[in-house]
Amino acid sequence: MILDGKKISEEILLEVKNKVYDLHLSLAVIQIGNDQSSNVYINQKKKLCNILNIAFIHHKLDLNISEKEVLKLIDVLNEDQTTGILLQLPIPNHLDTKKIQNRINYKKDVDGLNNINVCNLINNKPGIIPCTAKGIMTLLNKYNIKVAGKNVVVVGRSNIVGKPISNLLLNSDATVTVCHSKTKNLAYFTKNADILIAATGKKHLITNSMVKEGAVIIDVGINKIDNKLYGDVDFEKIKNISSYITPVPGGIGPMTIASLAENLYDAYILQQED
Ligand code: NAD
């Protein structure tokens, strides 16, 4: 069965739209440089804001901007009426990503990557959760796929996907194994997975011989090759072995966008508590 992220995300967007349409919320996206993939992702966020009647403010900064200047902009946004602030990754190497993320007021941190939000997630306390990880959990919930007691294997350990989804799963009582580029014999782990989550950015890394019959497969990967999108999972070979599987595109991508919408509303609510 296909896990239809596109359909579920449309349902979520409608719910969020009803809540935020008249609230005059705003999203500030900080882009440093002119990365082509970033331009595509920023356009998606702009479209999202149009749908939700959220003001979209794009701060496109020079590739060589100093860290001091970036921090100064964030200080201004922290103090003004902006609802959500998002640092579009990647940023140039001369800038300290974590330092900049930590400067964002955690109540405006719609990416959930500020240390306060990261700590809340690790401690299983309420906070803003990184969009892709949140989207995966929402999709599993919507299809009534229980994770408690399941063997879940996460392939990828990035701060933005692998680590937050591993923590969310632990918080929901799954038994979590995290694999990464230094893992020896990846198939040994993946074959044992009731639920397999691939977030590596390696086209078709996961093949049919690496998957247990009846497993749930979540493919986070977006690999653009010759203008075509591929996941980390060999969908065609695995779709008949798995019980549930996400397509690429139309799976976790739209769920990530829907989670950003939810995070914007959550950020607004958090700021009302001030
Ligand atoms: P990343 O490059 O930061 O991390 C990749 C991870 O994969 C690393 O932890 C690395 O150790 C692991 N890895 C790489 N090669 C491996 C291998 N051969 N075997 C096992 N592990 C391996 O990437 P990321 O930001 O976490 O993104 C991962 C993928 O997910 C990318 O394709 C990215 O485009 C996609 N992504 C999609 C969405 C979405 O909305 N669908 C959101 C974020 C990222």
C-alpha cells in the first residue's frame, strides 16, 4: 500500500489554513548565497505561505556576508512581529550553522534546530520539531501504523532528519537502530527492520534483498539525476515486498511542507504565551 503523503499533506494544509488565514502570520527565510536546490525549496515555502495567507519575507544575503551581519539580522527578526524564522541550509563554510540557528528565538524556530528545541525533543518535552521528522510521524499516525515495540532502522544520522526521527521514535517506544555511512554490513540491520527509514541522499541504496517481507518503508531521499527524482529506496523492486511504502515524489516531501505549516501555527501559539 502506498503511503500517500501528497493526499495527507493536503488534508493537513486545509486544517492549518482554517486556523491561520486571518492571523496575519509571517515567515522570514534567510538564504545565504544562491544554491539552486535552495532556490527550489524556498519557492515551495513561498507557495505554501501564499496558500495560508502568511506573509513571506525572503532575505537573500550575499555569499560572503559576515557572521556578525547574519546575527544582526536575526536579532532584528527576533524582536519584530515575524512569526517564524528559517535559516535555509546549506550556508557557506565560513559561517557557523549551529551558532546562527541558536541565535533564532526558539519560539520562532520553525525548523526546530535551535538547541532548546533539540533538547526538548531529546527530553520528550513539548517544542518545535524538525519538519521532515514530524512529517514522517504524522504519516505513520494517519495510516495507523504503530511504532511501539517495533524494530525501526533509520539509515542516516543528520541533525535535520536522522537524529530527530530517531528521537521521536524512541519517545514513541520503538526500538531504534541508527545506521550511517560507517555502518558495516548495512543489510544485516535493514533486513531486521519492521519499519525502515532511509535518509541518505544515495539513489536506490536500499534494494529488495535488504528488506524484510511486510516491512514499512519510508523513503526520505530526494536525488535529482538528469532532471528526474529518485529516492534512496528502489521503489519498483520493493513495493511488492513491503506492506506500506512512500513514493518519491509524493511521499515525505509534501509531508515536510505540511509540517512547516503546522510549526508556523505552533510558533504563533508559543509566542502568545509571552
Ligand atoms: P546528510 O547528507 O546530512 O546525511 C546523510 C546521512 O546518510 C549521513 O548521516 C550519512 O552517514 C548517511 N549515509 C550516506 N551514505 C550512506 C551509506 N552508503 N550507507 C549508510 N548511510 C549512509 O543528508 P540529509 O540532510 O539527512 O538528507 C538525506 C536525504 O534526504 C537527501 O536526499 C535529502 O535531499 C533528503 N531530504 C528530503 C527531505 C524531504 O522533504 N523529503 C527533507 C530533508 C532531506
